[in-house]
Amino acid sequence: MKIQIVNVSVGQTAKVLAALYVLISLPFLVIGALFGAFQGSVGVIVIAVVIAPLIYGVLTFLCTGLVAWLYNVVAGRVGGMEYSIKEIPDTISKS
């Protein structure tokens, strides 16, 4: 069975991906903060731990929102992405 995605929710898609990208960035930001601490730079620590995740989340939200909106425009004209699915049997036995 083929299914076509013709519309994605701009706000929800942007919100979910922004949250995921902030979570993904946290380990890297902690490492950056540790390097800043070893160098004695308090400013680097504040930027790495507080400001960078906020900026990263906002920029991801905006960029994802733009891409989702563009996808909806393009999918409305040429059709959406297609994917195939297959139904598989439930492997949990019910007794």
C-alpha cells in the first residue's frame, strides 16, 4: 500500500524538531562548558550552557517551520512524498 504525505503541521513539526535538537546539543554544550571552565572563562560557560541552547532551539524552530511550509506548498503542486507500508502480524500471543 502506498501512502502520500500531502501536508505536515508547520508549528508542531517545528516544535518537535526544535526540542529534539536542543536535547541533542546538550552533551556537546556540556563538553564546551568544561573546556571553558578549564580555561577559566566564565563567559564561555554561560554562553555554552544557557544562551546557545536557546539560540539553537529558536533557529531550529524557524528553519523547520520554513521547510515544513515550503513542503506543503510544493506537495500541493506536485504531490507529496510517497512511502510504502506493510501490515505485520502481532507477535504478542494473547491467552
